[in-house]
Amino acid sequence: MMFAPQYRKDNQSARMSMALFRISQAIKKMTQEESDALGLSPVQTQALLFAAHTRNDMATVGNFASTIGTTHVTAVKILNRLVEKTNL
């Protein structure tokens, strides 16, 4: 519904939702460009940001998986690929 211009015209929450959606799209594009420049995938960049900005006692694979909305196994694969890139 928030994508319908007429609905947004009459609904402040829908306008706010659309603004947040546009901001998230801009952040996603910037993250993609930065990731590409570093030779990383966006999720690998997320992993590095997670590690850098999370308390040591909270920086677990399980918490990383939860943060990006994936399974523990997938998070391990992402992190393993990132470690492999740093060992080249």
C-alpha cells in the first residue's frame, strides 16, 4: 500500500515508510559500491561492520546470523569465505 501515491497522499505513516524505504535503497547502493571497490560481497562487508561495531561478548556467529537474517551454517560459510580472502 505504501507504494500507491494516492494512499501516501492521505497517510503520514505511508509517507514515512516510503521515505525510509528510499533511504534504505540508497544505503544499499552505497554499500554495494564500497563492497565492489574492496572486492567483497555486500554480506562480507556486513560481516566486517558487525565485527567492528559489536561488543566482543556479543560478536558470535549466531548473533551475526540473526543480524543478517540467515542460518548459522550460512553465516559460517560467509565468514569462511571472508577469512579465505584475507589469507590470499
